[in-house]
Amino acid sequence: MEQIILLIPGIPIFIAFLLLFINKKELIPKVSIMLSSMIALLGLYGTYYVISNDTQIIGFDGLLVYNELSAILVPYVAILGLVIRKYATKYMWDEEGYRRFFILLNFIFASIYLFVMSNNLIVLALAWQLLSISLYLLVSFNVGSNTAVKNAKWVMIIHKAADLVFIIAVILTYQTFGSFDLTILSEKWLAMSHQPVDNPMIFVIGLLFLIAAMMKSAIMPFHIWLPYTSEAPTPVSAVMHAGVVNVGGILLNKLAFLLLLAPAVLHIAFVVGLVTAIFASLIMLVVSDIKRSLGYSTAGQMGYMIMEIGLGAFSLAIYHLIVHGIFKATLFLESGVLIKLARHDSNLPKRLTYELFWEEKIKGKSKKLFKYLAFFTILPVVTFVGVKMILTDDFFELNASIIILAFAWLTGTQLFLSFFKVSKDESFKVLIALISSFVIILFTYEFIGLSLEHFIYGENAVLFYEAATFNITTIMSFIMLSAIMIVGWLFMYTQHFPKVFKTDKKQDNLQWSFYKLLAKEGYFFNIIKALQRKKNDL
Amino acid sequence: MIYNILFLILVAGMPYYLILEKIPAIKSKHIFLLSAFALLSSMMLSFYIPNEHKTSLVIISLLNSVYTLYRATKTTNFYKLSYYFIFVNSPFFVLYEGETSLYSLSLLLSLSGLYLIGQFYEKNYGSANYRYITGITLVRPYIGSYLTLYLISVALYPPFPNSLFFLQYILGSESNPLWFAVVITLFFGNFFLSMGVMKRTLFGRPNPNIHYVHMTIKEKVPHILIIGMLLLFSLYGLKEILL
């Protein structure tokens, strides 16, 4: 009976074929939504089955599996799919190619389900490629627009390159380990991880899979396809930002035990993730186009996700991609309503903090304020350390936790900055809001992260942290943490007293050059245009 | 050796460029039919005369493939494009001689579809040239769908059989630099050509100076049959590659 759950990837394909024969336009979304609800129900039943029986559902000769990872991701994708289909019902009504849109939407969801539920590298490769072509046809849905088609070309080129890298990695995996079955391979990789491994081919395979994941997840330098695809219909943007870009993280989770054997790949993942997170987030703040800004925001979040994987926090990456997906899909799907409201009220969009506390800038230097700054940066760290020490004894043995700690501190500081322009009179209210929001973030991250970790990887989870650790001493880690805190303090100080560091002109030039670098989106397109010009001249 | 050369003459494009394209009486649609027949003949030959390929011949066919790619980017004619696709894939036929019969068949099926679309264009728009007939997806969605499916198939995307058989052969073979060169050339060559055609036919605004014609049911039937056969091949390909 439970084997029926494995039919989930086939249902959207069945819907797509059914839509070919439906003549009434109103019936197209109805059929699509009704049958997609079945997927959501099946997914939820599957999750219940996996949790209650503590087992996996394997079928089709071991090609498909509904395991712990699928139990989390399939209901998420199914519910997201339902919301997007419902939204698209009216949003796409007047567009040419209504039926085509729903057919393509079902195909892309089929490929995502197949990808999540595959237990075989060939099935994974097929789903990986199906995803590429479905995405291309959806991104270029507005076929009459030259820019949409031109930007879709970038999507296609990068995704095709990702397909090739992925296929080569699959071939090398088969040649090295002799199987395509992920269950067999994972067991083999886990067994191998208990003793030292000295095979450079494993590093090459891990690196190839990482590069393929980076390409699909818009990690720098392969990010250029994502910010320029905003001309696609809004539901497509929602699918892309909440579903498609996540496949890199899902792939690396599926191959987590392989990466145990190649810690260098994890370190590379950490570095590229960190660079993408910082650089994409900075560009997001500078670019003038709001849709491109959202694209860079997603690229930055994907950077965080890959960085978490690089730290060995595989399950945290899954949590991150789900939370980010819900958040970004909501942003895209709400944009229409917001635009409509903004036409009537020029003060929109309002900031939540403005509604909670009225704006009143603090004037002049204040010693009391600086004490507050110190207080609010130390307090989160102390709380975090306290909580983590209670939760796990051997926390500080792994450097990953130090970086997660710094990440949590950054989040806390960011929260503080967003509440910064509030009234002095409401300081107690601010204090409570800050502390409570920080504690909520911390506990959500920690408890859900740990629960997911336990659910997906069980006792093996700690192995990933061990593999990802940089082997830096605890004292060194604390020094690094202190450095991050001091930089953070300086940043906040210069934010509040901007004249302190403005001493000469040279620094301004540097700042201006840095701003130009960000505003030109890292000069990626200038380089491409220069190369094209050179080619044309030849 | 003689057999290898014969094989190369049958599947690679150079002889066609040097001789057949120079003869005014022979039109591009005849060249497609001839090259398709030659490919089928080479398949039959390879069944009866088992032979090991020579590395030099693979290199020659690879160079020929790259040259064909260059020529194919210059054309906007469906007939020419159809036989160019055969020649682009020639290194694969030479490299996996005798084993690629299913890939060859599925490629020929997809190209037959393109050829039929070319015939439809010739009948209704005066020639098989698609240069100004843009935005097909918007104005004639059925023709757009057929063309999309053929081009996706040729561009080596699943679930179409070309991709499945291509994957099956490369998964089961030993890799070396020449192998990588052939696989990468074909993987991207077929893709870029197909995407170029998509851009110039399926996408873009419909041309207001052209009266876009619908396909009759009689004209649709061969396309439906071809797509049906491609899907049957896909099922077989999936069975072969997965089980």
C-alpha cells in the first residue's frame, strides 16, 4: 500500500498529459490543483509512514526511495506547488499559452520530485537534466520578449554545463565504486570513512558534484543566470527561487557520505559559500533594479546554504533551504498585492519596525548608547554559548560550531541594526523585543537543526562536523570569534558616528572603487561584453 | 581499414559538401534522404562486419563534426539542418561503431520530424527556410510543440531516447582524452544548434507580414506517429539504462 507513494513523480506528468486533452480553459487549473492536492496528501502520508515506522519506502527495483530526506522535502515542494498553481490560476489567465504554462509547471515539479526521491545516480542525472530543460522553457515562457529569451539563454548554458559536469561525475563514481545505487554507495562510503582514504579520484568526484551543485544553485562565479531571469512570470520566479535553486543543497545532502571521504571539498564549499554569501548580499544592497536585487538575495542565501554544508551542517542546510524557499516564494507571490496597494498609498511598503516603534534618530554621541552596543553584541554570544553548552558537551571541539555561533551573532546584530532607529523612550520595549527575537532565532535554529540532524542522519551527523573541521584549536577559534566581534563593533560604531574614520581622500577613493565593483555586479557582464566585442572584431 | 574509410564516407559530411552540394540538380532535401539512407546502410554494415575503429578516423570525423557545426550555425534551412545534425554526430557513430544503432535510429526519427516540418514550410511558405517565420509557439502552438519536442530530443535532453542511448553508451565506456573531446563536442554541439533554431523559430514576436498556416489533420498524423515512436523508444531506453 505504501508503495503508492513512489508514484508521486509520475502524477505531475500524468496531469501534464491530461491537460493536453482539456478544452475548457477554466478546467485547466482545476484539474491541475485537484490532482496536485493528491501529491500533497500522499507526501504527508509518506512522511507519517516514515516517522511512525522508522523505515524507508523503496521501490521500482530500488530506483526510488521515500526516506527521511524525501519525508521532509516532498510535502514542502507539494504544498509550495499547490500555492503556486492556485496563484497562477488568475495571474496567468490573460497570458498567451495558459495551457502550456501549466504543462511546463507540472513537468518541472515532476523533475523536482524525481530528483528528491531518486535512489540511483542515473535517475538523479535524468531528473537533473529534466529540470534544466523545464526551467529553460518556463523562463523563456514570454517568448515574444527578446530580453526574456536572451536571459533564458544564460540559464540554459550554465545548466547544460552543470548537466555535463554531473554526468562526468556519475561516470567516474561508477568507475570508482562500481554501483549507481545510492543506498549501496552510501553504505560503502560510510564504511570507508572509518579508515584513512587516499584516493585522489574521490576528491575529483566530490569536486565535480560540488561544481554541478554550485551551477544549479547560482553560487559565484556561476550566479549570473539567476538575477537576470526576473522577466519570467511571477509564479515561475517563485518556483525558481524557492525550488529549483535548492537542488544543489539537496544533491550534496544525498551525497553527504561521499563528502565525508573528501574533507577538502567541504572546505572548498565553505569558502565559495562564504564568498557568495558576502558578495551577493553586498551587490543586493547596491543594484538599482529591485528584481535583480531579489535575485542576488537568493544567490546570497544559497551561499549560506553551501557554506553550512561546508561546515558539515548538512541538515541545517535543508532547514535553511526550506525556510528561505517559503520566505522568498511569499515575497514573489505577494509582490502583486503590494504594487496594487502602493498605487494608492505612497508610504508603502512600511517597515514593521516603524509600525512597532516610531522613528526618531538619536542625535549626538552618547556613552550610554555605546554601552548598549557592547551589551547587545556580548549578550547574544553569551546566550548562545550557554545554550549550546547545555545542549551538547563537546560543542567546542568542532570549529563548525564557532562559525555557526558567529553567524547567529551576526543575525542578532543585524536585528539590532534594524531596530536601531527607534525611540530612546521605548528602550525597554526594544530591549525585550531584541532579546526575545534573538532567543527565538537561536532556539529555532538549534532545536530544528538538531531535530533534523537526528531525523536525517542519526548518530552519523557528528561525522560530518568532524570531517569539516579545520583542526584549529579552541583558543584560536575564540580569537577568531573575538576578531569578528571587534570588526562588528567597529562597523556599528562607524555606522553611528560616521565622521570618526573619514580622515583623508584616499579612503574615499577606495570606498568608491568598492562601490563601483558592487554596482557593476563584480564586472562579470563587462568581461563577457568585452570578450564578445573582441570576438566580433576578429 | 577500407571498411573504416567506407564508414567514414557514409556518415561524415565532407563528401557531401565537396560533391553533392556543388551539383545544382541535387537539392538539400535529397541530401538529407541520401545521408539518412547512408547512415542506415552503415548501421547494417556494422552488424555484419564487426570492426574496431581507428583513432585517426575518429579524429577526422571529429574535425568534420566541428566544421559541420560551423556550417550549421550559418543555415536557416530545415532540410540542411537535418543532414547537418547527422554529420555533427558522426564521431559518435565512428567511435561506437555497431553499438549506436538505437541512437542512430532515434536521431533519424527526430530528424525526420524536422524534415517534415521543412516540407510543411516549403509547401506553405515557399521554402524550408525559417529565417523570418518567428514566434511559432504563440501563433501555431501545435507546430511549436512538435518542433520543440524534436529539438529537445536532438539537444540530448531526457526523457527522449537520443539522450538515454547517448548516456547509456558513455556510461558503459572507458574514458580517454579523445572520448572526452567527442562527448563534449556532441553534448554541446547538438545543444547549441538546437537552441539556435529554437530561438529563431519558436521564440520571438510573430511576423505580421506572414500568414501563419495551420497543419491539417493529415499533416499532423506523421508527427504524432513520430512522437509516439520516440516515446516508445524512450520507454525501451529507460528499461535498458535503468534495469
